Amino acid sequence: MTPLEADGILTAQRNQCSVDRMAISGGEPTLNRAWLIRLFQDLRRLNPDAQVCILDYFPAFRRLSMQRPTVNEMQKVRETLLEARLKTVLAQTTIGHIGS
């Protein structure tokens, strides 16, 4: 599935269910950074009021060996999404939220 196809499905469901927010979570989407960035670019085009909240994963459930992202890494992810022209991007980090 292409990012544009995924965006179309997400946007159609958003409109059909009359919701003003969408959530994308889980580790799988982050495995293909280029695809994920394109997904957000297309979502922004289809949903100009999109807001994104980036949550830092911490090893509390399955992947106990996974390292928590640093504040710097979370800031870089936030900047990348802002460069994709998303309107509002919040990042949850160990020192609190970045963005408003």
C-alpha cells in the first residue's frame, strides 16, 4: 500500500465517522521512515488541520532491549514533521513536551 492510498483510507474513515483527530501508533510504521514521512505529507494535504503527537517508546512491554529515544532524536523527528508542513507537532520526551 502506498502512503497516498493509506492517507485516502484514513481520511475517508475520519470523514465517515465525523472525528476531528486521527492516531497512528505502534512500531511498525516507524520501520520505513521515507514511507512514514510521505504518509504525513499526504495527510497534511488531505487534512490541513492535522496535529501530530510523537510519543517516545520506552521498554515497558515487549522489546525490553529497545533503547528509549533521546530528547535530541525526538526533536529531530519533530523538525522533520514540521518540514513536511504539518501544522502542529508535539513531542513527548523524558523532559516533558516539546512544541505547542
